[in-house]
Amino acid sequence: MNYRIKGHVFRRLTNAIRSLSSSTAVTIRYRGVAAEVDGRCSMYRSHQGVTYRPDYGVPGMWNRKHALAFDVPPEGQDPPPLLGPDFRMLRQEWHYAYIPATLLEPLAQGFRQYFGRVPWQNETLVHVWVAMPKLAGWDDMGRPIYEEAVESEPQPEPDVPVLPPIESDTQSE
């Protein structure tokens, strides 16, 4: 069986693999656990850290700009959204492709390092979902305009305590 990938999807997929493999801050989800990794590419061990938390979603990897999911959802359904701090700013469309597992080798190091194995361990072809911003149109300069996500409510300003004025320590004589 032959699998065809459209050019724009393949370009987005290879950009995502490149970005995720060299990203300093990335989240990796596998088997009900998410590993939030900071300082991954730093040469200083003191700058590197990982936080594990329960997270029951499809296996995937994402940073602020790119997301990949490695599980096959039921027919006709998109994979659940991968939530990152700035990832939700644009409306996303999910595209899928079957690709050779060797293309994902740069990402395998992260899965092995933080989970001991990769989701596509014994697979030759891997079903991968890649998130792409939904295109709304083009501006006058030929640059893409992407659809914004649902308007988020403005965050309230944190209550800042008002400090009393500082009294002078000098005494007049």
C-alpha cells in the first residue's frame, strides 16, 4: 500500500521534527504521564529539569509552536488538542500522515531519555498527526494570516499590596 503526503503537510512535519528535537522547553506525553522538560539543550546540568505529571491523552510531543501526536484516534475524530502555554493562540487543523519511523529518530532520544522507550518501538511506518495553523488568507505583502483562537478573557491584574510610606529615620534636634 502506498501513502502520499501533501507537500505542505510534509514541510510542516519536518519543521516540527526539527523544532521539537532542538527545543529547550518541550512537553512529552506517553502512557498517561506528561514530562515537561526545561533546559533540555543546555550544556549546564543545573539548567536542565523535568517535571512529571499525570496526563491521559494521546502520546505526543509539543513546544510553543509545533505539535505532533502519535496515536490513531477513532475514525473521523481529530486527536485531542495538545495544550501548551502559547500553543492555543491560533486555531489549529490536524493533518495526518504515515511516515517511516526513521524520520522520527531525532525525537526518539527524548522519549527514551524520559520514558525508557518510544511509542513506535517496533513499527516501520508510523501514523503521525501534525498540528497546522488554520489559514485565513494572505496580506498585501503575500504573508499568511492565521485564524485566531477563541478570544480568551483578559487575565485580571494580581492584587498588589499598597505599602505605607516610608518614614524617615532621621530625627530633628
